[in-house]
Amino acid sequence: MEKREYYSRDYDFAEIEMDPRFLQCRKEMFISFSTWLAFTAISLAVAYGLGKGPVEEYKYILGLPQWWFAVIVVSVVFTFIVIFLSLFVFQDMELSDTAGTGGEKKG
Amino acid sequence: MEWELSSATRTVILITFIVYSIALLVVGFYSKRRMDKTALDKFVEEFYTGGRGMGSLVIALMIAAGLCSAGTFLGGPGLGYSVGLTWVMVLFAQNFMNFYILGEIGKKVGIVARRINAQSYLDLFVYRYNHNKMVGLIGVAGIVIFLGSYVVAQFVGGARLFESMTGQPYWLGLTIFALVVLFYAAFGGIRGVSAAIVIQGLVMTAAVLALFIGGLRFLLPLESSVRSIAEMNPALVTPWTWAPGYQFSMWVVFGLVMIGLPHGAMGCLVYKDTKAMHRAIVIGTIFVVLWTFALVWMGHMTKAVFPNLAVPDHAIPTLAMRVLPPWLAGVTLAGVAGAIQSTIGAMVIVISSTLVKDAYQAYINPKAEPAKLKKVTIWSTVAICVAIFLGALFPPHALEWIVVFAVGGLASAFFWPLILGLYWMRTNEHGAAAGMAGGMATYIIGAGKYLPITFGMNAIMVSLAVSLALTVGVSLMTPKTPKGIIMTWFGREYPKKVPA
């Protein structure tokens, strides 16, 4: 590619054909971020909701305060969710640029 | 000293630790031989990215052990002891670090890194942002100053623990630590670090399991132990000790901004293929959840065993020496050492790659031949290890001050420029430079309490807000990034050679 074209700042983004792999990467980025958000929101809601009230009146499950037990359960559930997403939702893709995926621009 | 140990116990602990250190030295020796055999013109690549062929176990541990350090093994449990369950909950935010890092940026970084032959985390910023000097300067300075300080603090913590548990002098522990890391990092490069990290990960896990099982047996029946803590101080067992807003901001620090930490994200540069990456998420998650839950919760529960520890950071070692036989207590020390050394190893590679690629090769001597680069790579890594050793032997007063800002400052600088650079074409070098500088400065001002801008939350919230506004705003107000770069980072076709 010529220097002038490489360093041009005056072009339309629509000229560039997006690599389909990058579209999938962006999708998985949103999945990952959403998981963080959901895990955070649910853990906090469960903890602060069940953890209300005076400590002396806490109920106990398996020896642990109810709210703490619930927070652990949330983490266990999300462990399974994360494993499921990684193995069955995330997609495999070729990382190097071979024919058919990406390649050298001619000229 | 809090605990009275017989010299027999101390000796057993020392011996266990020495055995572990020897194993690491052997790793270093073999990695060095491998690097010696590497062709000159491939040396730098092999040193920093090892052929980009790492498998799932190594990647999982590089991220997990790289990020989990004295914070997870000593400081975190210490705060679980002194602050209570609300802190233990904060650390749960890091449970899925592998998923966040690899899931959010892993694949795209994997593809682009191969296109541009990235050898360092900072390369991702330097190439995306058109080799802009401000971006390079802030990145290099930030990594060297903040990560460097963080490494020194880790060393100091590890050597102090060694001193407490073995009775041997501080400088001896420091020397053993430093020599071991020097061998496998400076002479073995990333292959040395990753081989060491597998040993360290296994020792860390053994230590965690031993301590968890031993501790739990001692604490049964569980409910009465928990109630005794609640009676001592109810604030220790309720989440409301920290307001929900503050707790949320800590989940941002320990969860969301992980991609902004170079020593964790560097795993994205070296994994073999997406199958390995997906498995690394699974393996890494299991390790991190286990270490975090077991250790930080045990640190909290130690309150029921030793209600009046003078130094909360001693919770885990004290518990270990109370509930475990001496040789397993030695394994615990080795586990803590492993956590610290794995983080140090990763950080040394980050600092070295940054200095060699993004400072030396970029500005000082762009035409350096392979033989010269090999020398510079090895010697700068050695120099970094020596500097860290000296810094830990004679810790400067500024050290504690800098460490406060280290992780948050780096994350505030890197988070938005990285993720927006990867997924938004309009981000440009000026926006990135502004976002990096603004984020870092805001975090320091907020966390250092120079101005009251944190609104009862961790300073990360305001620094991320400022960084986002600057990265987006300044990018929109200035010209687009050069077409060739956008094609490389977003396009199906891209220019393989950058025109001179």
C-alpha cells in the first residue's frame, strides 16, 4: 500500500470491510461485560438484601450467615455460567490470516 | 513476634522453602538453555512471546497467578480479618478475571498481535495509536513507575514473611527470592516465567487446600465460630459495614478494569489457539475461585482462633502454623512465595518488554541488529531484577505512597484507550493520550485525597468517567486514525508492510 493511502485521515469508515471474526469478538466482549454486570448486581442485591437487620437476628445456613451463604451460591452458579459460555457459546476461530479469513492487501 | 516457634519447626519450614526454590532454579536453568539455543534474529520474539504457542494450563495460570499475589494470599485475608465479610465479598469480584480478560479482549488481541507481531502489552497501544509519542511516554512511564513500585512492595512483603516464619534474616529471604526470579525471568524469558508459574500454581493450590481443610477442621462446628466473631464485633459479619455504592466501586476495581493491568492481560499475546483460550478460562476460573474463597474467607475466620493479632496480614501464616504440621506450614510459605513470585515474574516481563520494545527499539536505537537486541533484552531484564532487589533492600519512603496508586492508576490509564481502541474505529491517538493522562491524574488526585472528588466510592469511578469523556471527546474533535492502522485493527484485508 502506498504511504499516502496508509496515513490518510480523510476516508470513510464504510470503505473498510470488517473482518467477520472481529464482529464475533465484539459480540463476545459484550457477553463478557454483561456477565460482569449481572454477577456484580446480583451478588450485591443478594448480600445487601438478605444481610439487612441486626446481626444478632441473622439466620444461619450450614453454619454461615444466610446472606453470606447466598453470596457463595451466586458465585458457584456464575462459575457454571462462565464455564458454559466459554465452552459452548464462545466460538473458535482462526487467529492467523490465511486464505479466506484475512490477508495482505494488494497494491 | 506473635508466634513462638521451636527451632525444629522453623528448620522444617526453611527446608520446605529451599526445596521449592531449587525446583524453580532448575526450571530457570532449562529455560536458559533453551534461550541460548534460539536463533539470534528470533531471540526477542522468543524471549517475550515464546512463539505464541502456550497451552491452556499455562495461560490460565499466567493470568490467575499473575494477578493473584500477596493481595490474595496475605493482604486480602488480612483485611478479611480486620474489616470482615464485606471485604471478603469484594474479593469475589475477581473470581472471573480469566473470563473478563480473555473474553473481552483475548481473541481480538490474539488476531491483531499476530498481524503486527506485538511483543508487549504496550505495543497494542503504540501500534493502534500511530506511534504517538505522548501515548508511548505515558505508557512507559506508567508501567515502569507503577508496576516497578508494585513489584518492590511484593518483594518486601514476601521477604518479611520469610523472616517471620523461618527466623532467618530479611536480606537472606530477599536474596533467595531475587536470585530465583532473576534466573527464570532474565535468563528464561517468558518460557522461564511460564514454566515457573506452573510449579507456583500447583504449590499455591496445595497450600490453599491444606490450609482450608486444616482450618475448617479446627473451626468446626462452624456456626459457633462465626457467632463468636459476631459477638466480638458485629461489623465483621455484615455486608453493611461498607455502603453498597462503595462496595460496587470495589467490584469495578477488582473485576471490570482487569484488562487494564498489563501483567494479567499479557496472556492474550501468547496463547496457542482459541480452543486453548476457552479451556484456559475454565481452568483459570476454577483456580481463582478456589484460592480467593478459601484464603480470604479463612483470613476472616482466623479471628475466631486468634482474636488479637497485631498485624492482620499475619492471619494466614499464623493460622497455618497453628492448624498444620510444620512441613505443611512450609508449603503455605512456599505457596505465598509462589503467589508473589509469579506476579513478579509476569511484571518483570512486562517492564522489560516495555523498555526494550517501546523505549529502546522505538526511540533509542530503531536500527539495532539482532545481536545487540539480544544483549539489551537480557541485560535490561537483569538490571530490572537488580533494581527491584535494591529497592526492596532499602525501601524508599515514597514506595508506600506510589503503591497506593499503582493498580488503580494503571487501570484508569489503560482501560478505556484499550477497549475503545479495539472496538471503536473513531478512537485516535489524541483521545488515547488525553484519556490515559486524565485517567491516571484523576485517580491520583482522588485516591490521594488531594481533592474531594470520590463521592464515597473508590477513586476508580471518577477516574474512569474522566478518562471516558476525554478519550471519546478528544477523539471526536481531532482527525481520524490513519487508514492503514484501522484496516489492520478492523479490516478483513490489511497492509502487511507499513510503508516507510
